[in-house]
Amino acid sequence: MASRGKARGAIVGLGQSALSRKPIGTARQLAVAAVRAAIADSGLKHGEIDGLLINRSPLVPHDVLPLKLQDDLQLTKLRLLTSIEGEGSSAVQMIQYAALAIEAGMATNVVCVFSDDPVGVATGGQAFSPCLEISGIPGWEARCGLHGAAGAYALAAREYLWHYGLDDDALGWVAVSDRAWAQRNPDAFLHKPLTIDDYRQSPWVVEPFRVLDCAYPVNGAIAVVVSAAGAAANISERPVYLYGMGQGHRGFLGFATPGEPLTGAAIAGRGAFAMAGASPADVTACQFYEAFSFTTLLALEEYGLCGPGEAAAFVRSGHTAPDGRLPCNTGGGHLSGFYLQGMTPVAEAVIQARRQGGPRQLENPDLMLVTGNGGRLDYHAALLVGPAPSIA
Amino acid sequence: MKDVNQDVTPEAPVDDDFLAGLERGELLYPRCADCNAALPFGAASCLHCGSAHLKWVASAGEGSLQSYVIYHRSYVPGVEAPYAVGLFQLEEGPRLLARLDLSGQDRFVRGGEFAARVQDGQLTFG
Ligand SMILES: [Zn+2]
């Protein structure tokens, strides 16, 4: 068994493009800006980058963010280059593969980038309407009218609420908790105070989801630079160390088989905690992939931070909010911060571990769980990260 | 022991058979042709014995409601919002996504019993 909390790699640079609700450039242009910012932040020279991993939105075609990004960036000495296909779990997966490749000697400093420009001149349904395949019958979702990721997730959310006998407010308290964090984050997009009554007035999107249950999409890109744990302190003043990494892929099969993990998140969590030699009780904060409020509830349970069916009461009691015992989504998350898929939680974890969170800075960012979630609860990846070379 | 690698190609694309059944007014679901286990929609081989020989059989059309959602804006041509989509557990076992008739209903409960109606190739539980 690995020694407790020995780092397997480190994030030594974080950079982003402008983030906006208006068109500000193509995803490819924004990716260049984020990569350049991340390399500058790391203090590494351009020529010291020898790996590039790319994550595009699963809703766009491959050529929106092609391997030719390498040429745009004039990264001419790459030893590692690929585009990761894990949908919403890709950002976390990129960091995992970067750390593994570095450990294996295939690369030294790997930049990982996500970029997307979903918000057009006419915003709204465009990014919403594609169907997620959940029925097993090709094309059937569209014939049933189960459009959008929201529809597929809402179906899982209703099953969850029914299974544990919860009312719809269970979802709303996640939105309230996220908003409380966003109010302390000047870079979050939604700052207005939010009460559970405000939530109940929010328009339906797909019942049981209201507008406030859904991620807030923006145009922009975020990149990180991953290096060896042993080299990190010589590169960056405040490296963020990676103690545990795991993936799990299973789909959401409902509650028919008691005792089985509901989703791959439980499998991803076990892997990450085993690698780190840590347990869920050691986690001091969580940055979840929560394209919809429901996924925060499910992640709290699947990753072992709450018992089955207990997450709703936990969130309602304020434990995930500022001054709570397990701060979650501390930049406002996907719901009130901004939705740049898997890079939203990754970036917030880096900011917190570096103690650059300003008014939202956590007292104890020592062991943070960072998650990715793709498909309809199909693809999961998790990291355990913190500011010290080994878990305190 | 059976060679699970023989004939791994299903005899016809599953969706074609399912949709053709609806066109004839029949609701079909997949079973293993070797061990007769009921299989989830979309399975290309048997979970139990590994066989790739699947068959489609007629369902009695009785399903219990496992979940549902209501769209308050229509994404289906010719269908007015609000409309509902449900997840049904067929009495034979498999879970099936289908339209859920909202008319005359204001409240749904878990496990509620519904009957399939197939009309003009469209499937609705009500
Ligand atoms: Zn069989």
C-alpha cells in the first residue's frame, strides 16, 4: 500500500481566458489564451512544456478544438499530445493522465486545457436541446421528447427524490448554498442573494429542475500545468499536490440492486482514497462537477461524505455553505459561479489550495475532493488535492 | 462451454425491430434466445450467459412508474407543452423510457401502474 498522502504529481500553473456571457472568440482562440496564461503563471519557459492534453465540450465536433492547437501555440517539442474523451470527466482525467505520463517519464510539464464557447448571440435552447442516450434504443429519447442533458438528469433526480422520500426543496438548498459562496467570489457570475423562497419562484426547465438547478454557461477557457511532485516546489511558489486519482464508469441503473454502487462515482472515489491512503472523513472541502443541483447531492453520497439519502438534510443544515463543516463548490460552483465543465471545480481547488480565495478563502483547504461527471452520470473521475507535499 | 465469440453480430439492428414492432402496434422487449433472461433495452449480449443471440418478444404492456419529468416547453413537433416523459419498469423486468399521458393527472407516485398504448407507431403510457 502506498504511504499516506504521498503526492503523485502537482499543478504548478493555472490560467484562464476572459470569461463572458457574450461571444469573445472561438473556443480555439480562448484555449490559446488560457494555455499562455497557465504557462506564464507557472513560471516555466514556453520550451519547457512537452505535453498538451485537450478537452473540448462533448456537444461540439472535434475540429472545434483540434490537435492543431499545438501549432497555434507553437509547442514544437511535445512528447505527449491527445484529446481526452471522457465528456464531463475529461478535465479531471487530463490531470490524471498528465501525472501518470510524467511519473512514467513520458513528459515533464504537461498543460491541460478546456475551452468552450456555448453562449451565442441567441442564447438559450441551442446547447440544451441535444439528447443524451439513456434508453438503449438509438433515437428513442428524441421521439419521447427527452431533450437536453437537463431532461436525462431530471429523470434520475426524480427517481432519487422518490427513493428517499425527499421534497423538491432538497435540490433548492444546493442552489442556495452555491449562491452563498458566489456572493464571496467576485469572479462568479450570479451574486444576488438567494433564498429557498426565491428558488421556489424560479421557472421550471424540466420538472423537477428549475432554472436555478441548472449550470450557468459561459464562454471561456481554463488551463493548468502539471509537473512532477518532486519538481513542483522549484517551479511554483504554491504548487497544488495530487494525492489520489480514480475513475469509475458504470451508468445510472437506478435503485434496483441494493448494495451496488449507484454510479461510477463510488468506484472513482474508492480508487482515489485508496491511492491517497485517506478516507472520506479526512476531506476538508469538495469541488464537485454539478451541471445540475442534484449531482451535488448524489456526489456527497457516492463519494462517502454522507450516508445514502442523507445529503439533502446535510446541505439544508448549511454544512456545505460558508462556515459549514464541509464547504462545497466554494466559488459558487457550476450553478452560480460559471460552467466551464470539469475545469470549474479544478480551478477552484487550485485557488483554494494556494490561499488565493480572498473573501471565500477556506481556513482548511488541506484535502479537497475534486470531481468530474460525464454523460448522464456515466463517466466519473476524481482527484484528492492539497497544498502540502504530503497529506497533513 | 459455449463459445461466446461466435456470431456476435445481432441478426438485425435492435432499434429497427423495436420500432417496427411499434408500427405493427406491438410493444417488444429483448430476451436472450438461449437462456430466456429478460434483458435491458440496448443490450447486445446476455448479462447472464453471454450469448449474443437475442430475440424480441411482446410485452403485456404493464409498467410501473419509476420516475418522470415534465417539460414546460415543447421540443416535440406537434406536441404541446406541458408534456411528460416517464421511466417505466415493465412487468417483464426491463426499464423503458416512454411518453407519459398527463391528461387527467395532477400527481404521480412511485410505482404507479400504467398501461401502454401503441397508436400510429407512438408509445404512450397512461
Ligand atoms: Zn442468456
